[in-house]
Amino acid sequence: MTASEPTIQILNSARAQFADLPPEAIIKTVALRSGLRFSKQALDGFAKQKAKSYFIFSFDHVTQDELSEQERHAVPEEIALTGGPWELKRTIVSVRVDPKSPLLIDVDDHGAPVLKIDDQLFAQVATQKIPDYYDCQLENGKPVSDITPTIEWGYLIYITAFRLCQYWGKKEECQFCDINENYRQQKKQRSYTGVKDPEQVVESLRLIEQSTNGSETMAYTVTGGSITTELNGLKECEFYARYAAAIESAFPGRWIGKAVVQALPLPEVQELKKSGYTIYHPNYEVWEKKLFEKICPGKESYVGWQEWMDRIVASAEVFGPENVIPNFVAGVEMAKPYGYQNVDEAIASTQSGLEYFMSKGISPRFTLWCPEPLTVLGKDNSAPPLEYFLKLLRVYRDTHSKYNLPVPPGYGPAGAGKAVFSVSAFMDVLGM
Ligand code: SF4
């Protein structure tokens, strides 16, 4: 879609073509794919709302330099859409800023925020107030929004322990990933700690736990870039295990602990589990072997496609298959110059990966790819067609149902109107 397309018409025909999908999943997908633009009046009204923390990647369609000062600091972390002509149930969407998006967050005649498409009101918009723990600071003056920001409407504490990746430069970084570039641009805009101290993480969690909003938090994710050699003298599993160990020692069993790290050899996976994590996300990013080799050159050269997939399967022995939830970046298999140009071929490829894992009791999950401008693939790509993402939701739901798998733990409730996972609609189509 572009700003000149009649988007209401596209939305209505997508809804008719995919009548088996909840309308909430369709609009969430459209908003993530197209991004959102904001009027000044809407941003003025968001001054006391929870702003985007840039919890790991930028997810924006433009760089920070291309945004106004107000956009850089007042755009909300997430919005919740309700009502409108589709009578939407509450639909929580992560915000990806695109000043050219056809989806405009504006205000109505009473000053209330709304989503407009083609100048017509499409949904009411709610945002979260700044949680009281965001008003707190650590002893060293750092804000909680840097050390332990929360997303998914307060459900998930997102701890990017290492804001850089040792897969470095074009020949190693995953070609869709802006972690290193985003770190450079965010450092100029906000408190943005490169390597977090586990004790500071615990201090920040204590501020959350002591606050009135803290009880909303149900899980934490510890993640960051890959460590190919050592960081502060520690191997990757040692580095990331320290966070769960510190958190579980201070707050035993308080949250569901999730580790998003590489597919590691089994003894290291055991070390992660022993440290206190209950869920393991060894993200494979893209299923097709030849695409993995091109799109994830660092992972390919240090580990390799076959070994990566074998390690995912082996880790089910340690965590249990339902607690191994590898992510893939939906749509990147259609990225030029390597990817499929045909939607059905791309879906068939990704479906074979879903079949492979789900037949073993492992449910992958996905984030919706947006070509970020500071990435290799972001320079010459626009988003894959909406048809691709909606077909993927259908295939994901049906494959998950075929193997009678449980709703992935650690993501909150499933189903339209209940899902809080905000960077794809996979949770909106489950549990229906
Ligand atoms: S491993 Fe790939 S996706 Fe993960 S942080 Fe590094 S470059 Fe980004």
C-alpha cells in the first residue's frame, strides 16, 4: 500500500477474502505492515502517555533523523484499537512510525485519538498512561524505560541485556536487522545502555514490583545480540544465564522467564535452563536453507542451517517442546534479491518449516517484517504484499490446530480482543 491507494477498499476486500480471520488480526497486520503516522494534535495528547522505548530494534520505516523531535519522544509504544465500522474488539498494536503511512492517528471533534484511513474514522484509539514505575530512576540516574521497559500493554518486561550484536557488518549481520545501527541512533536520543548489569536489572525490577502498575507484568524476556566469542569474559550462555540467575534469586518464580538467544549446544541450553528460564527462543529467522545462508550470513558461518535446526529440536529435551518457541521474521523470505517473488511459493516454504517444528510439538512464532531503512534489506525493499501476511496467519493457525498444540506460554491470552502480543497477529488467530 502507498499513501495514494484507496485503503478502505483494500481493507474491505481483504476482509471479504479472508473472512475466516478475525478482523482484529487483519487491521493489526495492516497497521504493522504500513506503519502509522501521527498528527501534531494526536501527539500533543500523548504527552502523558507511555512513549516508545525502542526496546531492541527501531521497527520504524524511517530513521530517527527523519522524525521530528516530538515524534521521536511522544509516539506511543502501542495503541489499542476498538470500534469503528468493523466494530473491532480491543486490538493492541506495536507502533512503527511511517510519516507517509495511509493510516493516520489523529483526534476527533472532541479531541479523542482515533485512527483515520482515507480521512474516515476507522477506530477509536487508546494508549497506556505512563506507568508509575517509569517515573522512577535507578540509583545511577538511569530510567526504568531503559533498563527494564515494558511492552504488550504491560504484560512483558523486555530486557535487552546487550544492545549490540557481535555479528558485525554486512557480511555477518542478519540482513533485516538494525540492532547495531539502531543502537547508534538511539544513543543520541535517550538513555540507552549497551550492556546492562544484572544487579541494575534487579534494581529496576524492584521499582516495577513496588509500583502500583507492577502487578500487570507477567513475564520477562532477556535478549540481545549474539556473542560469537566472549563479552566481559563470558560466553553467550554464561552472559545471558546471569540475568535469570539474578532475577530468580531476588524474585523466585515471580515472572515467566524467557531467553531469546542463539541456538546453542545442548550443555549450554541446560545451563540456561538451570539459571531459571522456562522458555527458550532460538530464533531461526527464515526457514528455507538457501535463504538462511544469504539472509543470516553470521548464523550460517558460525553455526550453519542444519546445526541450527538440529539444536532447536534437541533443546526440546531440556525445556520441553511447548517451551521452545523459535521466532521467524515473517515476510523476509520475499525480500529482494534472494527471496521468492510469488506469495504462494513463499507461504509453501514457510509452511514446511512450521510443519517440521509443529509435528515435533514445537510452536514457532513470528514477528512481522518491516524493511527498516538502516538494514541491508531495507534499502531496496518495500513490505511484502498484505495477501502474504494474511495467508501466513491462516497457515499458521491451521498447522497449529492440525497438531493440536497448546497456545504458546508466556504470551498472555490468545484470541481476538484478548491478545496482547503486539508485533504480529499470531496470538489473535489462536484460541478461537
Ligand atoms: S543474530 Fe541477527 S537478528 Fe539477532 S541481533 Fe544479531 S544480527 Fe540481529
